[in-house]
Amino acid sequence: MKIGLDIMGGDYAPKAAILGAIEAHKALTADQKIVLIGDKETAVAILQENNFSPDHFEFVHTTEVISMGEHPTKAIVQKPDSSISVGFKMLKDGDIDAFSSAGNTGAMLVGSMFSVKTIPGVIRPAMTTIVPKLKGGLGILLDVGANADCKPDVLLQFGVLGSLLAESVYGISNPRVALMNIGEEEEKGNLLSLATYPLMRDAKLFNFVGNVEGRDLFTDNNDVVVCDGFTGNVILKLAESFYVITLKKQLKDEFFDRFNYEQYGGSPILGVNAPVVVGHGISSPEAIKNMVLLCKNMIETNLVDKIKQAFQ
Amino acid sequence: MKIGLDIMGGDYAPKAAILGAIEAHKALTADQKIVLIGDKETAVAILQENNFSPDHFEFVHTTEVISMGEHPTKAIVQKPDSSISVGFKMLKDGDIDAFSSAGNTGAMLVGSMFSVKTIPGVIRPAMTTIVPKLKGGLGILLDVGANADCKPDVLLQFGVLGSLLAESVYGISNPRVALMNIGEEEEKGNLLSLATYPLMRDAKLFNFVGNVEGRDLFTDNNDVVVCDGFTGNVILKLAESFYVITLKKQLKDEFFDRFNYEQYGGSPILGVNAPVVVGHGISSPEAIKNMVLLCKNMIETNLVDKIKQAFQ
């Protein structure tokens, strides 16, 4: 198994990425290799500073970097020797089994779709986030920004993608999939949710438990919450801001601790032909470590194959 | 000045409404009267239990009640002697200067539009909520559920409505109006926000400060946040759930204290030809008191006239 890691992506790259790779390496077996993609010389220097042998890793040297603010499509095309472009080429060619980066989210999304491509039958790939539950454990919210506008059949597919992720990677048995809405009743909602509800109910593709509201995000009446990427992105950033507020105010609580993105490693891009994980821009070494381990988990649980089967 | 109060609306009606009316009365001058609309006999009994003379109020007896779960349009039509239907008839006839209820929100919205009607030029009335700001003070979010689907010109108008409310009722000078979006840049968003941004920027109807994200709701870079009613309702309920979590966990903080809806009294329905306020279903006497005082404030600041002028 080879896990590709973009060491140039993220606000604290390359240092946080390298330190994270060291920690991840310690949790891997001998046949599980991390491939560091980026500026090799810098990487080796950081490893030596930390008395960690570069021999533990494979290196693929790249000369360009896609920065956080760049236009995704243009950057991918104009910077063929960027760590993200090279990473996706390797993923496409089978030189690595998964690719992860805390860099430009849009470039990761576009790169996925340009290189390994969307799984046949999947209309739009989605990005997910982890939601801590008040009673313990976690749930999944998708889409959180890959698709600002969605059609009902796209939301239906997100239910399938989220359900498979929850079951395979997070070990949630028969995940309860809910539709984010503005009322519990079937007849409540906007045009999108009104059209999506009967599709989800009748398709019987997953364990659909009906509508939930904003107040249900952290409750135990669902495992997977589906919404369009606009709504999901607003929810994600609002919830993150609450976490940041509790940190600033030094309000300690086990529930708030579980908002810490570092534990979860990043957001899988679901619906493309290989495991891809995008980390938070501010990823720390701990977050990078968990991003690599999430890749490993996605490979080991054959999530991509399961999604392919579901859409055959 | 006569402020109509539906004493049958809300989970703790009529008792909470009557107790709230007593408190509100204490804050009013002799020429500011509260008109209690609902079951007079019960109201008088509660007042006597609390050693408060019924002479302080005017009464309009009604025999029907629209409950929380009823279909708004059907209920308004089928229950002409309900407190909500009678309240709106009085508002239309000029027998009261404002109408407030902690009852069925949909019925309040439908009642507004059927009776006093939408202000000419306003495409859709909106419902607002108060947002506490981290640095102190408050902001406004609209729409929070009156319009699940919105067109760009409707959002543009919400900017006008929210700006006038912020300036008139909440004393915010030259309110900064922002568009809720999934990125700060003009080119970010869904079809709705992409089309709304240039309208807001070019129309120069208010102090437009551009896009904000979910994480900006409580920050000081805006005073009024505009979004469609689906997004706003999800935000409102998610934010409320955080407040409830801090209460349950007994996390004391001045910022969280300011989430307490009781202080704000309820949501004005903006864009109809008279002041209308809808309270939270769980309204306490304190909340009812502040709902009545919000009505008073809306009357005194001539908010409705200002909105009429803006849409002339």
C-alpha cells in the first residue's frame, strides 16, 4: 500500500506535513508506505532536523506549488509539476493507492475529477465532514461545498455515498440517513428538499429516516445528514465557529473536544475512482497524521469498490 | 397606541401570555394599551389569581384557537373566531396598531398577508431573527423561514428590509448588510448568491459589504445577514441548538446569555402593512413582555412607514 501525501499543501506546509508523516509512519506496518510529494530537498532537511531517516519514505520531487487562493482549474492546468498535479497523475497511474493534501480544496476536487475521474453512474462527487454527536460517537454531513447547487437525484446519490462511508470507514451499522430540512414533516421544505424526500423514501437505497432540522445536527436521530453543498458549507463553517468560540473562551467539555478537526484528518472526496482526502488548510502534524491514516482506512475497507458496486 | 396580544398562542398559553402582559403593562405609559385577544374568562381569572386588575387591559373575547400543528391557510379560513384571525381583522380595521403572538408561525405569516397585506412593491415579506455578536451588541439575520425558495430580487429586498429594521428598531447606524455565502469572493456561491451579489452591489439601496460565510454570523463584520429562508432557518435552528447545549452543560458566558430569545421578544414579519411580531413557541412571560415592547418599538419608530417609503 502506498499513500501519497502532498507535503506542499496547507498553511503550515511543508513542516506540518513532514512532522505528520513521521507520526503516521509510526502507526503503519512495513508494507504501508507514505510517498512524500513536493520539494524533496526541504523534506529531507526537515526529516534530518528531526532525526528521522528519510529512508522511511518514498519521495517524488516536484517544483511547483498550487497556493490556497489560486483558481483550481487554471492552477491544475498551468502547474503540471505542482505537488497536487503530480499526485493525481500518480494516483491515476496506480503509483499510489490514495492521495491526500491539506492544500487548495478546489484543486483537489478538480484534480480528482480530471485524473481518476468520477465513478460511472455518480452524477457529482461530494465532500463530507464529521459531526460529533452529543451522546458520543460521530455522524457525517455531506455535501459540504463541492456542489453549491444540487438536483434531487444528486442528493439521493449523496445518501448512498454517505451511507457507504459511514458503514465502511466509520463502522456505523445500517446508518440512518436524514435529509436536512426546515421541518420534520414530508410537506415542509424548499423545492429541492420537497422533491428529494419522496426520492429518498421510495428508492430504498439506504436507511432513510426522513427530514431533520438544524437543531438535529448533533443529536442521535441520524448518522448521515444530506444537503446541498451551499447549505452544508454554511453549516460546517458555523459549527466550526462555535468550536473556535469555545476554545477562545476556554470552555472545556468533552463534546466540544470532539469538534477538533485534527482527530479526523480531513474530508474524503466521495464518488471518484480512488481514495482522495482533503485536509483543513490549518492542518497540524496531528491532523496530517490522521489524514494519512484515513487514507489507509479508505484503502483497507475498499470504500471505492463498494461505491462502484453500488452504482453499477 | 393599542398593542394586540394573542393570549392563546404558545406552548404555555394563556398563562405565560397573561403574566407577560402584566409585566409589559408596567413598562408602558397610560396611553399605551395592551389588548388581550382570546378567552376573556380565563384571562380575567389568571389576572385575579395574580392580584392584577383586569381594568389595566382591554379584552376581545374569542372562542377558537389555532394550534401549533395546524395548516396555516386552512386554519385561518376555518377558524374565523380564533384569536389569530380576530387579531388580524382588528389590525386590518385599525382597532389595534400592532399584533403579536407566540402561536402558529405559519398562521401569523398567512394572516399578515391575507389581512393587512404585503406592502406594495415588496415581493415577499420576511421573518428575521436577532444574532448576538461576539464583541457585544446584536445583528439581524433574514429570512429565517418565511420563504424557503428565493429569487435574487427577493434577497435584494431583504437587504432593504433588514437594513431598515436594524436602523429604526435596533439603532444601528448605517447597517452593514452582507450576503450569506460559501466564500468571500464575488465569484463564489450557488446560482442564487452569484446572481444576488451584483444586484446588491449595484443597486446601492443599503450599505452592502459583500459576502460573509457561516463563520461570520457572530463576528463584527456585518450587522444584517441576508439569505433565503431555507438557509436562514437551518442557521437559526443550529445556532439555537448550540445555545441549548451550553445551557444543558451549564457553560456560563455573557455571549451565550445573549442567545436567550426571551430578551428579544420575537421575530418581526417585515414587509406587511402593519407591525406584526411572532414569538417563539416556548415563550415565557419575559419573552411575551419583550414581544409586546418590540411591537411598541416598531410602532414608535414608524418602521412600517419607512418600509413603505423605501418601496414607493
